[in-house]
Amino acid sequence: MYIILGSGRAGYYAARHFEDMGIQCTLVDIKPERVESLKEMGFKNVVEGDIASEDLLRNLNIGQAKGVVVFTTDMELNLKVARKIRKISKEVPIILRAGRQDASEDTKGLEVDEIIYPASAVAERAVKSLERLKTKRNLKRLGSIIGEAKNAIAIVMQDNPDPDALASAMSLKLIIEKMGKTADIIYGGKVGYEENKALINLLEIEAMPIFKIKDIGTYSKVALIEASIPGENNSLPKEVRPDIIIDHHPYDPAKVSADYIDIRPEIGATSTIMVEYLTELGLEISEELATLLLYGIKTDTGSFTRGATVKDLQAVALLYPKASQELLTKIETPLMSSETLDVLGEAIKNRRSIGSLLLANAGFIRDRDTLPQAADHMLKLEGIATVLVYGLTKDMVHISGRNKDIRIHLGEAMETAFGDIGEAGGHPTAAAARINLGLFGGAKDKGSLLKLAEEAVTERFLKVVGIEEKK
């Protein structure tokens, strides 16, 4: 068991926490009245004695303890006790309470495992309390806006929604419904990626294409999820001002307007924000929703390798025991569509490598979401660190990139290369761009169009990343 030496207020709280976790501990204190008080409180293993006594420490069998906490307010006494414990055992873990921030100088050579500074502990607790109070205040304001709704609330996701958007929208829908209101989840574009389609089917997510809605104005309130500006990477009409915005992508505050705004670029996934909401509101997270949120965080942080923060990992720790591993496996290993296979095959056939960079022309495509899937697969090739896969639809050149070269910020490179002739951007490891085919109006046939597009994509990107193609 654990042994707490010095059972004042700090020792009492430590013992209470151990008890709440079902862990046995022994409390030791020199004051008879304190020992009696602890026994009256229900603690079974309470010993009266001088913790500086080596005989007492040996009688406690301290060398076999799982850990020892020395918690008196007397720093000199704590150091003296720690030295005696180390004389008895070189291996037992010791946690020491210190009164000064420079106390580590006094513990040199003691091999104390951890020093707790009360001032730092109080400060850390205060910061956490302030963060929680901020969340409470935010949720109170969010609840007030939801409460004003006379009819259904529209939850508009980013176009071509990914797992993080789907998970966040489902979480907000749960919150809205628990407040006695109704909500519809709406998206623009289409659900691509086999994994995303599997999510929709396996979890029976009800999401409505925005083109089926005659008038978004029929909704009492509009929430924008995983996007912050109407019409930018979402199909919400530009003239509609959303009431609620929840996102984690970088943004321009001057362009964002809503009654409730919670945008945190420092966090890896919007799903993490929603886990915070659900936890603070005391709402039960079902197995299906936990699986969806977990997958949302995992995909948006590139399996926790891209922008994952302590808060993201804390959310994962909370979700993991609740999630279904069987369901997660089904989502992560869906069947590949024939169209994705065709695009991947075309990209492999037309690939060319320049050092660790791979460029692949997928030709004419029907679904732009097949490009990032092809890029993901091709990044697994030996010796390849950066992949650019591009294809043509009826009116656009679509480019998808994946990168693991730490010298290249792919999003910035794509924006520099194609931002002046189209739309481009993204993260250091994943980015996309699109260019209107009107720029290649001189092409007389499909073959010429492909060649012109290929030359533009290749030359511009190689110039930006500073690679010269050998002729």
C-alpha cells in the first residue's frame, strides 16, 4: 500500500483521493488528536508516531511500500525523513512536499522522485479552474442562444464533411436536443472517402445535402461547424450570418461574425472542444458518439502526429474506454470503391519521382475526394517524402498533397504556388488547391488540356520548393 507521512490537511486530502480510487494507504502522524480524528473519519490504517524515527519507518515495512508521500509543512523534517527512507530503501518511490521553489537544491543526492510545491499546485489549480469557468460561461451563453430557437436549428458543416465535422455536428445536435430543441445536420458538396461513407452508414448519421433545403431562413438559428465564414469551404449562403460558430482552423477575426464564437486554432480538432462541452454539461457520451469523436480527433491530427495537444490527448483518454474498437476497425478498413482504385491506378501509372518528391497525374476524374486517398497511399512508397496528385474535372484542376518532409510546409508551398491563379492552402503535412480550367482556354482537346495542366502544376510547385527537374 501507499504510506502518507504527515497527515495534516494535505495528507488527509491525499488519503481521501486514494480511498476514492479504491487504493489502500496508511497515514502516520505524531499528534494523538489528529490520529483519533482520522480514525473517526473512517480511515482504517492510521498510525501514531514520530515519522523521523527510523525504527517506526522500518516497522511500517516502508521498503515494500508502493510509494511514500512526505507531506508535513516542515521542509527540514521532510528532508530528514526522506534521507532515512533512502537509507532503508533505494527503490521505493518518494514524493516530497517543499515550501520553497528552490528546494530542489536541498534534495540533491536524495533521489527523490518528485517534489510538490504548494504555490505551484495552487497556481495550476487556479488556471484549470479559470479555464473551466470560461467553459461554463460559454455554455451558458450557448444555451441561451439555443433556448431562443422557436423551431429547428440548422447545423451546417464544412463542404465534403470529414470525421471531425461529422462528430462535432452530432455532438452539437445532442446538446441541442437535450435542451429540448430540434436540429438538422446539413452539408454541402458530398461525403467522400470510403471511411467517411462508412461512418455515415455504420452510425446511421442523418445528414442532409444543402441543395434539398429550399430556404435556410426557415430555421430559427444557424450553427456553422468546422468552418467560420459563410461560403468559404461551406455552402452556407454568404449573406446568412450564423448565430453559432465552433471551429479549430486558423481564421481572420475581422471576417468572423456570430452571437457565439468558439474558435481555437491551438487545438487539433473541433471534436476536442465538443468533448469538453459534453463533459461540462454532464451529458452521457454513447459508445457510437465516443467512437465517432475519437476517430474525428485521430484523423484531424494525423493519428496524433499533426497538431495534437494535451487537450486533444485528454479527450482521447476520456473517449477511448467508451468507444467500440470493433466499430472503429470497421470504419478504418472500409471497402475501396472501384473509382478510387481507378484513380489510384492512373496516378501510379503516371507518377514521376524527383528525389523524394512524387508527382502523379490522375487524368480526368469524377470525384475529387479520390485524389487525397491516392496521395495517402502513394506517400507510403519507399524514399518518398512529398506527394502531389492532381486530376481534372469538368471545370477545375484539383490538386491534393501529402508531406512528411519537415523542411516543407506543404500548405504554404501550395498557397505560394497556386494561390494567385486559384485557391490553395492547408497544413504542413496535408494541403489542397484548385485552379479554374478557364486559365487553359487555349487547349483544343482533352490531351492538350491535360498537358497544359501538368506543366503548370509541375513547374509552379517545383519552383516554390526549390527543386530543379533534370532534363
